[in-house]
Amino acid sequence: MTVNKELNGSELVVSVSGRIDTTTAPTLEAEIKGSLDGVQKLVLDIADVEYVSSAGLRVFLSTHKTMLKQGGMVIKNVSESVKEIFEVTGFSDILTIE
């Protein structure tokens, strides 16, 4: 998994590629949490993410809760396989997915 971050004023764009699973989810969580000071909008670009496990879903949910207090979070460029995971788990009803 690779994570790239780009801060534009109060908007942070985090681009993730690879798999978000039990092994990589803690790294992703640390990367995001350590970058949220002053961020009002978080954009997670997961175009190159091929799989999200329950550990990855937990990272998305906890980050979503944090960002509700600061502004908002959007998940963009979701592949069909990951979109299916969001739909089956009900996360598509909770998260803002574009």
C-alpha cells in the first residue's frame, strides 16, 4: 500500500493504492490521523485500491467520525469491487462516496 498526501489550504487529498487490510490499515490510519490538524475537508482518492478488509472499513469509519467534527470527508474514485464491499456492509449509506 502506498499513501500520498496533498494539502490545499484546508483541504487534504489522500491518494491510496494497493490493499487496505489488517497489515496496512494501521499505517493508513496513522498517516491520516497525523495530517488532520486544520483540515476541514478530507478527500480520500482510492482509485488504485483493489481490496478493503474490515480493518480498512474501521479506519474509514473512525476517520469519518473525526471529520464530522471538523468539516467533512469524501471518498472518490471507488472501484466496482470496493463499491460492492461498501454496499454489502452498509458503509455506502454512512460514507459520502463520489
